[in-house]
Amino acid sequence: MPLVIELRDNSGKVLGVAGETSPSKMLPDITGDDFRLLRGVDEYDDTVFNSLQMTWLLQELKRLRETAGSPDQARLLDEIIGLGKQCAAMQHTYLVFLGD
């Protein structure tokens, strides 16, 4: 089941998209308090983060990036981090993890 990550505005318009991946490849073992936001990503439903949550979400994504298991995983995390930075810089935008 693929997971797609989109940057959207408040009208639902897609402003950017990160590559498609399986949740297990992008979100390996993210239990515990180190990944409070990412552990809430639902691979079967949509998960939405707003611009006010980006500071914490970006920290979690950067920690994942530091331990990326492959160049493809690192590249995908870089794309998501880029979308997250855009989201943090703009009001009324959302980073949406689209589950299957």
C-alpha cells in the first residue's frame, strides 16, 4: 500500500508532491517518544499536519534522514523535508500523508 505525501493549501490545491513509497520503507521502527508525530501517520487513512506542527515534524524527519537505510529513502525524506519547510513558511498550508 503506497503512501503519498502532498503539500496542500486550505482549499485543497496540491502545491507539491513527494514520491510514493510504502510506509514500512519511509517510517521504519518509529515507536517511542522520539517520533510523537510520525508514529501517528496512518497508512490506511489520511494524516494531516499544519504549519504550526512543522517545527516538531521536521525535527523527526531529519532524525529519520540521518539514519536512512538507502539512497532512495534519503532522497524521499529530503523531498518531504523540503515540502515541510515550505509548509512551515506559509500560512494555511498542510502536509498531508495520503494512506491507501
